[in-house]
Amino acid sequence: MKLLTVIPLVLLAAGLAACSEEKKAEAPVRPVLSMLAKPREATAFGFTGTVQPKFSTDLGFQVLGRIVQRSVNVGDLVKKGDVLARLDATSLELAVRQAEADLASARAKADLARVNEQRQQTLLASNATTKQQLEEAVQSREAADATVQQQQADLTKAKEQLGYATLEAESDGVVSTVSAEVGQVVTAGQTVLTIARLEARDAQVDIPDSYVQLTAIGTPFLVTLQANPEVKVTGTVREAAPQADAATRSRRTKIALDNPPQSYRFGSTVTATPVAPSEGHLWLPETAIGGEDGARFVWIVDPAAKTVQRRSVTIQPSAAGGVDVLTGLKDGERVVTAGVNSLTENQPVRLSGEIAP
């Protein structure tokens, strides 16, 4: 009797163990986010920025002095050669006068040395002097000539220094910044004015790091003047910050404008919209793409079996962010958009919004 009782219990335990192992072998049902693969609709989005000069120059005096005149203010238009500011040139004028006097004295001494040399040559011809005295006269004349050259160079330098007391515009432009006032003592090289040149202008915008592909050199943009949206010009990216700003996570980007009208004044607010031709590619967010380098894949959801299958795709960055799928995907297929690196082939999934069984 005991043996007959034990056998059913053993069989029951074995059956329960087999059922438990079968349940453990089944893959867990994973909830996933997904979307239907569709061509992305063209959306008008842009980045706000301002018009800035492509070239600007900080101007300052090349000598130390006190400013006694400033002829321009912020916003004034200037031409090449216009006088912008002046220093008190009293000490520089005195230096020029001293150099002129020193040069006159050196020339007089040189003339005297030249006459003395000629006299010694005449005396030597009649044996009235020695060759040594003639050599000394020649040496004195050469030294006097060298002093004349030195004083001439000092006079040229003093006049050049006097010219530095006047600050002139080096090119046509507009005064964008004034950094010194009349009566202020400035050092050599200290910025007094900033001149923005008019021949070239940029649209300066901050592009979020998620749109880093738009900061590539040569990327085309359409730049619209916010004060008058009817006024638009084209431009291309000519410079972009190599790293995103730590606070804003955006990159300062400069877009060279193509022949902008006069209404695009410095400081004007503009909107830069990327020009991306629509090629009808299917669009996916970057989170839907798995793999590295050339081996890229997505997970396709089988709506009937509620499982996922891995499929290789080829992609390219999209101008609006995310990626364009070139091959490997059909319009209307459902693709997993998150957690792609934690799924397995034929794994059961539950789509977002479905109630767990």
C-alpha cells in the first residue's frame, strides 16, 4: 500500500517540475515603444540668431597717451582714412623737434669732418702732413656720416611716433563698439574702437547638439528677417564651434549670407531654416537604430505574433534630426524605438498602451 501511494506522488512532483521548467524556458514578454515607419512630413523649423559682421577690427593707438578727441560714436559709418580719435601729441612733437636738431648738428659735424679730410689730402700731397693724420681724418669723416644716418633714422622714428597719435580707419565700416572716452589715458595696443566691415555679413545662431549634422561646413540655410518675413536670403555654414556649450548644449554656428540687402543690419534678429531636399526616405529616431558603424539594425514588430525580428538597414543622418532609412525597411512597418540593444530574436513584446495578460 505504501509503495502504491508513493508512486503517484513522485509522478505528480515530476510533472510539476516539468511545467516549471517549461515556464522558465519561455522568454519574458517585454513592453516596448514603437512607431510606424513613414516618410517624415516637411516641417518648418528654424533657429533664431542675429546678423553679425564677418570681419571686425579692434583699433587702438600704438603709443601711450591721453585721448583729446574722438570723432565717432557707435553706429557711425566711416570710410578708409577717416580720423577717428587723437592723442595729446605735445611730447611727441617735442621729440620730433629734438630729433631734427640732433640731425642738423650731426650734418654740421659731418661737413666739418669732410673739409678736414680734404685738407689733410692736400697737405699730404705736399708732404706737409703725415699719412696717419689723413687716416684719422678719414675715420672721423666716416664716423660723422654714420652719426648723420643714425640721427636721420631717429627723426624718421619720431615722426612715425607722432603719426601714431592719430587713429584712422583702416577700411570702410561701421563703429560697433567704443571702449575709451576723451580724457582717458590709454596704453599702446589698448582697444579704443571696434569697426565692423560692411562687405560681408553672417547669421550667428546656436544650434542644439542633437542637430549636430546641421553644423557641417557648407550646409545650406534659408535666413529670414524677423522684422520682415518676406525678406529672405540664402547662406551656408562657414564656421561652427567644435564643442557644445556646457550650459546650453548648443553650438555657436556662423552662416555666411549670400548678398544680403541693407535691411540685414548688424544685430537684426533672423531665423535660419535648414534647406533639406525631400527624397521620400523613411524616417526613424536615433534610438530605434542598433549596432555600430556599418552594421546597423532595427527590430520589426510582428503585430500578429507579438514578437520582434531583427533586420539590417542602411541609414544616413536626417537634416531634421534622427536618421533617414535608405534600405531594409518598408513603409508602414512597425519598428521598436527604445531598448533595441536589450531585445532578442522572436522575443514576445507588448506594445505601449496594451494591457498585460
